[in-house]
Amino acid sequence: MALIVQKYGGTSVGTPERIEAVADQVCARRRAGDDVVVVVSAMSGETNRLVELAGRVDPEANGRELDVLLATGEQVTIALLAMALERRECEARSYTGSQVRILTDSAYNKARILDIDGEHVRSDLGHGRVVVVAGFQGIDEAGSITTLGRGGSDTTAVALAAALKADECQIFTDVDGVYTTDPRVVPGARRLERITFEEMLEMASLGSKVLQIRAVEFAGKYSVPLRVLSSFQEGPGTLITVDEGDNDMEQPVISGIAFNRDEAKVTIRGVPDTPGIASRILGPIGDANIEVDMIIQNVGADGGTTDFTFTVHRNDYQRVVEILQALAEEFGAREVAGDDRIVKVSLVGVGMRSHAGIAGTMFRALADEGINIQMIATSEIKISVVIDEKYLELGVRALHQAFNLEEAATAAG
Amino acid sequence: MALIVQKYGGTSVGTPERIEAVADQVCARRRAGDDVVVVVSAMSGETNRLVELAGRVDPEANGRELDVLLATGEQVTIALLAMALERRECEARSYTGSQVRILTDSAYNKARILDIDGEHVRSDLGHGRVVVVAGFQGIDEAGSITTLGRGGSDTTAVALAAALKADECQIFTDVDGVYTTDPRVVPGARRLERITFEEMLEMASLGSKVLQIRAVEFAGKYSVPLRVLSSFQEGPGTLITVDEGDNDMEQPVISGIAFNRDEAKVTIRGVPDTPGIASRILGPIGDANIEVDMIIQNVGADGGTTDFTFTVHRNDYQRVVEILQALAEEFGAREVAGDDRIVKVSLVGVGMRSHAGIAGTMFRALADEGINIQMIATSEIKISVVIDEKYLELGVRALHQAFNLEEAATAAG
């Protein structure tokens, strides 16, 4: 008998019929003897409807009252799911974030969980009930309703699993697991049986948006085994677990290939190579609330000056160019250049820590296809390159093949 | 500076635009220096939408989870109204029933308020904030969400006014007050400046459905001055207050004329005139969950038997006739007769306690129009007659004129 926390997102509970399908699945699990806690999101479309309502009363709605409004979305779902379970004679009880007592800070619209009092939930489980919890919401010290920001239901599920010391936290989504890369780009992309938290973080932030980064971090921090599964078809999904160092040799070297289409790069050439120049360039970018991803600084062709290149989201490209042009004048820089038709492709795998030559294989595979690499960045478990966007599919397919990702991993799972 | 509790129903907050109009009105009151607590219902149509959703998951939805679902309706409104107030720089804070801590029993779907902890609300008022409270809902001892049943928002407002010792509880509706009778029947019907709780109860239960009976009872019990006003037009409305005995002489004799179209009467003739016969007849009616209104028992034409007549809601007429026919056989009664084309018309007024001859004036006015009275029932502050439904309008108009109700009351208000 295990204690399982299951989380169903908005699409999985998008209609009364889908809620009934979830109820069937939860009942089956309960009847198989497991204790089940279910975390649900608002029905798909509901949060947008509420935001639109708020906008009609206050176009800049935010803060405490927006959370009071948004929290109703999940409250509707917990009630409907608990009803559907009871109707199946599967005893159930619903809880809002405030009723569980999911204590958060008071940062409305993006609150962080501080503590979970699992007492009520544990007591209900002890009575054989399924417990249905509203995701995405909590309560602050003063008793005000808070929300965790979009996608916060994943975080609720993981935090509850940690607080209850659950055996597994299962995130049901519209995909059946984490893949070696996007199957729309590489039809032979393979579902991974397991992946480490660190790899998952790199995959997620790089565009494989299966899970909220925050939830993965949380799960990693509290070592909650996390599984991504499909709401719509049966299967084992992908298990996300801690990297048990001694298993390294059994891990496939590369877990997957992530990519991000929405990148742009900008370069400011011939700025004085003096201490603090990086912060003088990036300071105004940060002040404009623009996030910078890869950063590369090269010594310029002449002595005494340097070239500075970084990537940003494509939406921010024009603003960044304008900021840099103003700075270039100030610094007497030579020129500002940019390209908003680039993409980033990354190899991710904890195995690469103990394997030499990965970068070489990667660069050769791209060169063999005639793909020019414009920027390179590396970390412990990731190598990223920036290439022309027209080579994205070709590059990802070449890498997928070069690292034999279509074959089942030898010792994984 | 007064403390005012205002309640706005579903129609008054039915759209974002109407919520803005309410916000304007509340702000104006606050800026005039009063402390304001606002109780709101779900936006019109919302509760039905939620009930329909529940029905798709469980056609017999009831109990705890239905209340979790329904309570979201008012929660949406409090958030939107608080936002609209804040946008007008009128500081505001919303509270669900659970956040105020409106403690109820655990009778889901029709809970009764046990206690209100006004501490948070008082503290916010002390800080100059408008407090916006979700009507219709509370929380039980175990922390589960409860609802008070349809129309319960009026009760929330009155109970809050009692707990906070408010100077007045104002119920905003789609009518501008309580009238001497239905203006659709008597175009000259006059708005009453004031009416006593007892009169209001008689008027309400007899068909002038402006306020929930429960709310009026509650207000009477705790002596909360209650005012009915229009959300859509300015005006003083009608004040509902305690009957201050010494004022009797200043009261108009009759406050109003109520009527009820949905009545039916049944008679069982020639039942043995023995002790307990009434309960042997009415017992099975009550067991069938049918409410009986007027009851009259006459000695029959022959000695030793009696005739027994009562009125019920027209919807129950057929079932009552069937029950009586079975009983008639058992008792050896002579016959069961009935009429489902009757109405009840009632004069209501605390003044009639100290005025003789009211009944005489009433009966003469009806006789002058050739209207036959089929049944009569009297109480301290009410005289009701049953007449043929075709005489309803004629009878009400005749009485309205006979008691000079179109003229402004001499000393009221």
C-alpha cells in the first residue's frame, strides 16, 4: 500500500466528462489499495475567464483581490471531482488551499509555500477517504487567500507529496512522459523511463515545457519521486529522481536534446575592455526587465577593446538593440549588431560528466551537416549552441542520431 | 458617523458594469463618513450555472461538496467589488464566510448561523476600509464550507449587522421598498415609509416577496433596523423596525394588503366529531410533506359529525384530494370537496390591534363588489379571506380604497 499524490491539470479536468474520467482513474487506484491525494487545477479556460472578468472591473487588477477571484477556479474543480468520486462510492473530501492550510508568504499572485499542515489530510486518508486538494492556492499568515502563479498546481502537488512523505507524486498532463527531444521535430524521439531532477531542469528551461521548473526544483530539494504521465492514455510515463552518483555508469550519456526557437542575439563591438564593463552593459538591460540567457565576451580584434554578445527572448530584441545603441554612443563603441533568426540547441545529460569527447561529437555532427555554430556555452550537464534558425530541425535530428537516442537506453529505468 | 451594512443581490451585481455602479454607491457612502460593510450575492445566473455543472457530474448533487462549489459564486463577486472599490481609491478588503468566520451548523445547503466573529471586520473598519463579505456562506466547526440556502445573503447581512451592532442594515433589491400592495394590481399602491417586523413577516409570507422571511425574523429578534431600497434608483426605501407599542396611535391602521394566488382549498364533510380528529386528518398530510395554511372546522348540519376545511399550495392540491379520499373511506365521511381556483387576500397592520371594526369594514367593502367570502382567518395583526380567484384584482383594489391606502399615512415615517 503506497501513498500517491496525483495532479491533474486544466485540460485533464476541462469538462464534467473529463472530471468523470479522472474520478474513474482515481477510484481504480484507491480500490487497488493505495492512499490517494488528488491535486487539481481550474478547468481549462476558467482562469482566463476570471482574469477577463477582473479586467473589466480593473484593467490593472493584481494583488490580494485577484487571488480571491482566481482561487475560485480550483475550488469549483475540487467540488466537482469530490462529487464524482462520492457518486462512485469512493469516499472523498475536498480541501481548498486554506482548508489544508497551505501556508504561503503574502506575495499575492506569485506566493511561495512556507509550510503545509497535513493533519486534516492524513486524518482523512486514515479514514480511507480520497483527499482532493485545490492546486495553485494557499493562505498567508493573516488568513488572506494567495495564489502561486500560473502552473502553481504542480508545485502544490510536489509540496504536498513532500509534506506527506508520499511514495510518489504523479503529474498527469497531455503528454505521456519526457522525451529525448520534441517528437514533432524527430519522429523517432523516445520516451525516457527516467531522468534526473538536474536534467529535467535543463530540459524544462530549454523548452521542453512538461513541468513547472519550480515544481521540479521543489521535488529535487525534498527528494520526492516525480512521475510525468498522460491523463489520456495508460503507460508508465517518465520518473524523475535524484541522481544517485554510483549509477552514473549505467546512465545513458545523453538524456535528451532541448531547443529554444525564440532566441535572438545581440553584439556590441569595440567597447573599452575595462573592469565593470559587463555590468555597465547588462545593468540597463536588467533594469528594463529583460532576461539575458547566454553571455559571451571576447577580446576584440584590436587591443584595449572587447566584443560583448548575449542572447535574449526574441520579443525583447528590438528594445535591447535600442538600449545598446544608446550605450554604444556613451561608450564610444564601434557598432551594435544583432540577429533575431537564431535558435539554441542543447545536449543534456548527467552522464556527460564522466564521459569525455561529448562536445567533440556534437560539433562534428553539426559540421557534417554544414551547420555553422555561432555561440557555445557549457555547464556540468549541458552543452548549448546557437545556430541559424533554418538549421534547427536538421541539427536536432543529426544530434539525436549521433548520440543514438532512438535506441532504448541500455540500463535506464 | 454610522455603521451601515449594505446587501446587494444577484441582479444588482449581475455584470461588471453593475458591480462598478455598486462600487460608486458604496464609495459615496464611505466618503460621507460612514463605516460600510457590504454583503453581496453571486452574480445573477452564476449559482444556476454552478448547479448545472454539478448536475452533470452528479444529478443528485447535495451535501458538503455542493456547498464548496456554490460558495465560489459569492467569492467571485467579493473579489470583483473589492477591486472596483480599490480602483476608486476607496480602500477595501474582501472576506469569504469562512474568513469572517461566520460559524454555522453542519446542515449543508441550508445551514443556520450560530455565531459571527466580527473581529477582523471591526479591525478593518477601524483602519477606514470598506469590508466586502460573501453572503450565503459560512463555515462549520470542522472547517467545512456551508451555505445558508437560496436567499441566504439577506440573512448574512442581518446577522452581520446584529454582530457588529450596526446602525442600519440596508437591503438593496430591484424594488424601491415595501408597498401597500402589489403595484401591478393596484397602480395607486403606495410605498410604506416604515413597517414593523411583524407586519413584514405577514406581508412576506403572504406573497410580497421582497425579503427572505428568515432575514426578517433574524432582524426582529436582534432589533436590527432593516431598510429595503432599490439598487437602481435613489430613494429612502422602507424601514422595517420594532413595533414601539406607544406609537400605535400614530400608525396607520392598515399597512398593506397581501395576497396569494397559488392557493387551493379542500373540505372533508361529515367526519365523526371526536377528539383527535383534526390530527388524524392533518397527520397524513404532514407526513406527505405538504404544508397546510388556513384551517377551519365547523360543526356539521347533523349532530355528531363535523366539516373540516383547509388550504394548501395549488401544486399539492391533487395529492391532498387523494389522501383525503382514502381517509374519508376510513372515517366513513360523507364527501371530499375541493376548489383549486381560489386566492387568499389579507389585511395586515399592527394598528388593527387597537382599532375596532376593521373586519366589518373589510367584509362590507368586499360585499359591495359582490365578492363572496369562502373562508376567514384572523390573527392579532392580520385578517385573511379566501375568495374566488376571478375576484382577486377587484377585491384587492376595493380594500386598498376602503382603507385609504393611497393617501400618505398621517404620522408614519
